[in-house]
Amino acid sequence: MEKPFQLFAEWFEAAKKSGIKEPTAMSLATANKNAAPSVRIVLLKAWDERGFVFYTNANSRKGKELSENPVAALNFYWMDMERQIRIEGAVEEVKGEEADKYYDSRQLEKRFGAWASKQSEVLKSRDDLITSMKELRQKYGDKPPRPPYWHGFRIVPKHFEFWQQGDHRLHQRDVFERQGNGWKHFHLYP
């Protein structure tokens, strides 16, 4: 396993074992075609040396921004562990069998929610959303297929920064940048 992925695995496992409520929570920063940024929290659903995956409605604001400008940044911040990991890279879509497999593993109500929510659009009444859920349940029973607009996005890393809080603000900052098939490692001043 390449060094930044190995270090990510060690820190991520430590976060999961630490009792942190949601160690998979990560900030996702995107920008539209005019470079106007936006950020929100999403949940990491898979990762390997190909990259870091989350799932969403591709018609949402983040989905549209990722289509217009397929680069993103992630940030995991585990305050109780005094650690954060920043990841930057290109974005590719996760569709087909891989997305179907994850979709089918979700709780049934969340699968219906993927259909019912017109994510990022104006909702006139919460009753409209509840009615849509009921109609979808009647239509699909217990086997809703994955909506065609619902899939994953994989951030393919070109840059990692591992930050460890230090005494007197003398933090440790380890950076890995992709160079060809390998990684260049260096430290930054805090």
C-alpha cells in the first residue's frame, strides 16, 4: 500500500476505534464553472488506492458543481484526536454495478429517500415529500431500483496533508504529492 494510503488507514482506524460519533464525516469542497466555492459535510462510503467515495443525487448543487468542475477537496477533522487529513484531487463518477451494490446495501427508507428528494430544489411543503415516499413505496414495494441520477463520486488524490496538533501550536504537517506513479513526501511549517 502506498504511504499516504497506509497512513490514512492507520488514522482512520484509530478514529473509528476512538468512539468518535461519525468518523466518516468529511467536509467536501467543490466549485462551480465560475470557481465560486461551496462546502458541506458528506459521509465517506468507500475508499481504496483509487480514491475516496461518497454518494449523492447528481442533480444536487454538489453534483452539478462536480460535473462542471471535476476537482474537489476533502477534510476529515477529528478534534478529540487532534488530527485532520486534507485530500485534494480530480473527481470521477461511480456508476453501474459498484453504485448499484452500495445502493442495495442501504436501508430501505434511505433508498426511497434517494427517489423522493429533489435534492437542492425548493420544497414547497414537507407533506409533498412524505406523499412522494408513500407513492414510491406503492410503486416499488421493497425493491426500489437505483435512481439514474443517484451515484457516487470518487476523489482521486493528488495531494494529502496529515495534520497533528502540537504543543504551543507547533503542529506536525506531513504532505504527500503525487509525482508520476509515486509520492513526494515533505513537511510544512505549522
